[in-house]
Amino acid sequence: MSARQLAINSAVAILLIFSALTPTCFALTESELDSLRNELSEFNRFLSIEYYNNAAYGEELDLEPIYERFYHLIYNDRTFSEISAGLAEGEEGENYRSLLYLYKELCYDRMWEELYELDEEYYNAEATLTVAIDGEDIAYRDIGLVLHLSDDRDFRRRLTDLSQQLTIDHLNPILMEMVEGKTEIARSWGYQHFADLWEYTHETDLYELQDKMEGVADSTEEMFHSLLSERAGTLLGMELEALETYDRTILFRTSEYDHYFPSEAMITTLKGFLSGIDIYLEEQESISIDDSHRAEKDPRAVTYIVEIPDDIRVLVKPSTGLDDYASLFHETGHAEHYANCTEERYELQIMGDGGVSETYAFLFEDLLCDYRFLTEELSIPDREARGIVYCQLFSDLYSLRYYIALLNYELALHTQKSGLIEEYRAKMEKYLLIPRDVRSAEASYLVANEDFYGVYYLEAWLLSCMLRHYLEEEFGTPWWRNPQSGQLLLSLYAYGEALNSTEIAQLLGYEGLDESHLISYYQHQYKIATAK
């Protein structure tokens, strides 16, 4: 019996238990469902603003008042059991999808209500922890950037040691308690473990995706090894075997090209691209972009979906040029998706397959590694444009293979109890081809956990290449100069998350998610990057 079927069987068993509390026929009225949707949307709005203020301004995260205010919503047993009863009636039609996503929302809201104190503790620690080194205090959130910019290998080693100790001492205990808490909660609902809950509520077979991505990893390994070896030699003068954890960030440097990407032109460049597909950012009052630089601001670019479609907030913290542009384009892909959603049911706006929104984000971000976009839209000379394609190809392959490794590792994290540090170390070393020591693994094996969010990225790598191929076939190359491309994207955005990644692919005329387009894309990029 497959893991997918085991998950379904477990889920159906617990749904029948809940449905036994009420009549077997689904009995919530449309008015009651609408009321539930409105309250869930309001709950999401309060949470999003709280997390936004923590990331944007370093404000202390305080979730307790929010969970107290919506406790009646999260723990309404009649609502939960009625939705469970509706699901137990069978997998038919749009109503099933709607109920499944409402069930998912309530499950995760209940889970996080039980764990929110740990979540607060983690985010507040991350926002306030500092490392003292050479007479300077460095914010924990800024350590990655400082390592990326430093040419002093001894400094990088010492800062990494201090950072790892902070993570092990202060963050790992919180994160492990959260992992154990999710496992315990999932089992109390009748699932074998958290992975089963995730599979059922996301309609995804994790092991099937794992097999598909293993083929992608095999097909790209030779190319990745070549790029990685050359980057290590060029930037560090080292063989792969000699690389240490604190050297890794240097491999992603693109500083020689950053003068082509001045921060003051970032928003203008974005608007120029969007206008080519007949989308005008300056007219979209629902999208706000904060690109200011504040010490307390989280350097991670994030889009906060406060209220669909009226309040979408993008946070970026410019620092390194090309990477900043890529982050902004990526987050704008998310923002345009949700700001142009016309689906009115909350659960189908945002509680579906996150791989769909990541697809739109990848489509925009990948323009920053498109040779024609770089040369024709940004007027970057041929040689430098190929250099950028080279750097971005390496970075993209590294990220792809990282998330393939992470999927393999997270399946172990959520299904086994021991040997997790070694499991993480071995998986990362296998797919990234870089030596990984045990201490580095101990400092990363819990911080890396995203509870399978990386699955959305893997889906998006596949689907974004298929969408790009469709745009080029239908509207020509370059697709970003044709307003019809924008019209197609707007028509897809309108669904919100009512359709999953496979269904979007089928809407475009494909049979389903097909890895061949992704492999062909990398081969094409490699030819451009290495052309003399």
C-alpha cells in the first residue's frame, strides 16, 4: 500500500470519527460557510499584519490576543465535524475541494494555536539575537549577508562558529519542540505522522514527487558539478573537497555585475517589464512595496497576503544588486497573483496549492537570467549577460538540488525519531556535492525544516518552465513584450488557488507536470552561459 493510500485511509478514519458527532449528511448552510470564510479571512488578516510588523519593523511578535479573539472559530467542533462529514461523503466536484481546503485551514489553525507560544519565542529570538565579534554586534538576521560580503576567510569561520552556537543553543530546542508538537497533534487526529496529514490536505503524493525530482537531479548532476567546481576554483581558488561551510555563500556572489542593477532603478525596471504585458503597477493600489533599508528589517524578501485582493504587501531589503532585483521580481509574481484573484471563496483564494503562486513568482524572477531580457531590456553587453546567466544558472541549480535534498530529508524528519542530524548531513552532501560536517548539520537540520513548503518550489520549477514554453509558443519570443501574455496571466491569476499545479498544466494543454521542460531549460541555459 502506498504512503498516499495510507494517508487517505488514516484521514478517512478520523473524518468518520468527527462526522459521527453529527448527522451523516453535510448540514452547513451556504450562509454558515460564508460566515466561516469571512472569519477565517479576518483571522488571516490579523496574523499577517502581526508577522509583517515583526519582519518590517522588528516589533515583538504577540500572537496570544489574536488566538484568543478567534478561539471560538478555531475550536468550533460543530463546524469541524460537519466539514469532516462532508469530506467523508466522497471526492466529487468543486464542493469537495472547497471543504478539503476549509478542513486544512482549520487543522493548521488548531495546530498553530497549540504551538503559537513556541512560534512567538522563535521569531522574537531570531529578531533580537546578536553575535559579538571584533568589537561589533551583528544581528542574527544579518549574519548571512555579512558572510556573503566578507573576503576574510578567518572572520567568516569565526562568525559561522558563533552563529552556529547561537542556533544550537537558542533556536534548535524551540524548533525540535515544534516538530514534536506537530507529530503529536497529527497522531491525535488519526494520522501516522505530520507527513500523512500534509499529503492528505494538500492532495499530493510526496513519494511520487520525490521519484520525479530524483530524475531531475540525475539529469543535472554533471552540469551542476562542472559549474560548482568552476565557481569554487574561480572565486575561492579551492577544490570542492576543501570547501567549508563558511565558504559556501561566496559561491553565489555576483558583485561584478551589480552595477547593472542599481537599487534606485529597481522599481522602475519592474514597472517597465510589467507595462510590456499591459500591467501597470502604479495603478494597483492594492499592492505596496517596501524597499527601504532598516537595521531591524528582516533581509528575507516576503509577500504578505493581508487581504485578497485588496491588501498585498511586499517586503524587500536591497543590499546586493542582482539578487535584489531577482527577489523583487519573484515577490511581485506573488503579489500580482493575489491582487488579481477574482475567486471569492477564501479557501480557494489562498488555501490551495502554493506551487501555483510560486510558479508565477518563478516566471518573473527567471527574467533576471534570461539572455534576451538582460541584453535587450536592460542593455547589458553580451559577455556580461552570459556571465549573469552563468551565475544565475549555478544559483538556480543549487537551489533546485537543495530543495530535492530537503524533500528527502523532511520525509525522514517527520517519519523517524533518530539519526536526523546524520540524515540531513548525508542528504545535503549527496545532492549539493559539497562536504558537510556534523556541527554544520546540527546547526541547520531544524532551521532548514519548512514542513514541506519546498514541495511548492519543486512544483513551481516544473510548471514555470511549462508556462514559459506555452507563452513563447503562443505569443512569441520574447513573451514579455506581448500584452496577450499579460491577459493570459491575468486569466490564470483569477483562479487564485482553486486549481492545483497539475490542473494549471492541463489547462495549458499539457497532460500534467512534466520534468522534461525543466531539464531542457537548464540545457539551453548552459549552452548560452558557456558559449564562447
